[in-house]
Amino acid sequence: MKQIIKLHDKFFKPYIGADKLKQAVKRLVDEVYNDLGEDEEPIFIGILNGSFMFAADFVREYPANCEVSFVKLASYEGLNSKGKVNELVGLSEDLTGKTVVILEDIIDTGNTLAKIYDIFEHLPVKQLKLVTLFFKPDVFKKSLHIDYIGISIPDKFIVGYGLDYDGFGRNLKDIYQLKDSKMKNIVLFGPPGAGKGTQASLLKDYYNLIHISTGEIFRCNIREKTELGILAKSYMDKGDLVPDKVTIEMLEKQVDKDLDVAGFIFDGFPRTKSQAEALDVFLAKKGEQIDGMVALEVEEDELVKRLLERGKTSGRPDDQNETKIRNRFNEYKTKTEILKEYYDKQGKYYGVVGLGNIDEITRRLKKVIDQL
Ligand code: AMP
């Protein structure tokens, strides 16, 4: 599965896959070949370092005789394109009378392109063509001609397939995009029956977050009779917690499905200290963290009443019998409640009174979440 990656201090998310790159390269080759014709023997000149992978794939696809060379024109040093472009190095071929096709990895402001034109236009070539794999139309400031464009992209920093961030990332087969937005990640906490599910579905719409309820995912798996569902059922029916390893793996898979979102509301996860620790490690790998644990505080006796009431309509076996319900509270008290302390130590615990009508409680929760 494709992941968020870290290069130096920055995080990048998967953006354009190798398959799509291959298609774009193939299309560019076809366009160039159709224009030049089978009798033309062009010299392809890749602009180093960024174009080495693109140029290699491009010329491998090219169906007619051709020459290949590389020159160097450094322009990026950090995340921003600099106005100044260095001198050209490495051109040893005599290009007189030749069809020259420049292969660029990316054109953004057009500063590098201007320098290329400056140099090549004064050479006695037969014709000069320019191919770029990526193009950023929003920042291109020049009125220079580009003959062939592979993929137009927004003005966001990318790495991979030859392109780097301060030297790293060139070896990646796919293109990754700088992940710039900070997510809002909330653990909605509270004992069984506190109203986490109800509140989470209201909050997710309001804040545009993804709601992940581990209980709901397990129930869905039970309905679909998956291997995971069959395993989880044996624990859930008794009101026991499903083993950490299983739950953590499932949660991580679920989060990885949605890499580019405003954030998550975790409902029913974490439920043990090792789940909380695993979540911290997992999010840190993506440059993310839990911003707050927001807990609905409700008395146990009130909750038992609520759950027995819910059991009449929910169809959940673990809601229908007081012994099972009491066991869920026991699990909560012995394994889950300590998480208050876990998040409190990090200054992330926020208790909210969970008694009252739904709107009232939502308002209280929003007041806390707005500040996170
Ligand atoms: P819930 O819908 O959150 O009340 O969860 C229902 C049941 O699913 C729990 O009683 C557990 O058996 C199981 N479950 C849900 N989330 C977790 C978790 N994070 N860790 C272990 N078991 C869980």
C-alpha cells in the first residue's frame, strides 16, 4: 500500500502513480515521433539531474534511431524555484544541423526554460523542440513556447521519478506531493453508551472529518462474515475487547485509505494503552498527531439504562443483557479509562458533560474542538 513518506523534515503523499507516468511518457513519445517522422534521427538532450529517469524511459520507448545526451542546469535548491539559474555544463556534441529535442522533467516559473532557449537558439541546429513531463500552468510566467507537455499539475511541490527535495526522493517510482495541510485528529472518548457514535456523526459533517468507529467496522465485518468479523464476534458477543494486534492493524488500514483529508474522529479507538501508543507512532510517521481527546462523561447507572434501552432496537447482542453490559464497563474501567491519564499527561484531555439533549452536548463538544 502506498504511504505518506518523509524526506528530511517534510512529509509527502502519493500523487501520481508509476502507471500514469508510463502512459504520459508513451503519449509524449508518440507525439514527438509522429511529428518528426521515422526518417528523422533526433538528438534527445535531458536536463540533469531531474530528467534522468524521464529521459531514460522516453528514449527506451522511442522507435527510431536517435542520439542521447545530458546537460546540467541547476535551478532548485529548496522548495522554491529561484530566479537565478546556473550555467549549462556538459554539452560536448556538435549540434550543427541536428534536430534537437530537449527533455525537461518539470517547467514551473520558466526560468530554466528561458536559459535553455537562450543557449540553444543561438546554435545552428536544424530544429529545436522542447518536451516537459510536468508543467505548472499557474506559475509559468514566460511567453516561451513548449512543444509537448506530459502532465499539467497545480503549483505544489513534487518529488519522485527523478525529482528531488534537497537531494532525496529521486529514486521513487511514483510522484509524491508535499503534504502541507495539518489535520485535525480527535479521539472521541467515553464509556459504552455515552453517545460517541451519535455525536461523531454530527461532528464529522460539521468539521468535514472522517469518522472511524472500530466497533462499527467490526460489526460490518460480522455482517459480511469476513475472517476478521468471525474473529471479532467471539470477543464482542461477550463484551470483551478484541485483541490489540487485530484492532490496531485494522485501524491503520482504514486510516491509510484516506490520506488526503481534513482529519479523523476516532470513535471507540484507542481503548487500551498499547492502542494509544500505536496510534501516536502511526500518526507521527505521517507528520500527524492526536490534537485532543474529547471525553463524554456520564454516570455508569445512567449508561446501563441507555444501553438496555438501545438493545431493544439496535439488534446488538452486547446491548441486550446486563451481564454483558457490565462486562463492557469492566473492560472500560480496567483497560480503557487509563487513557484519560495518557492524554492528560500530554495536555490533550478535555472532559465534556455527556448528559442533556443531543444538541446541547454537540454544542459543548464543538466549543472544545474549535480550540484544537
Ligand atoms: P463499540 O461500538 O465502540 O461499543 O464497540 C463494540 C465492541 O467492539 C466492543 O465492546 C469491543 O468488543 C469491540 N471493539 C471496538 N473497538 C475496539 C477497540 N478499539 N479495541 C478492542 N475492541 C474493540
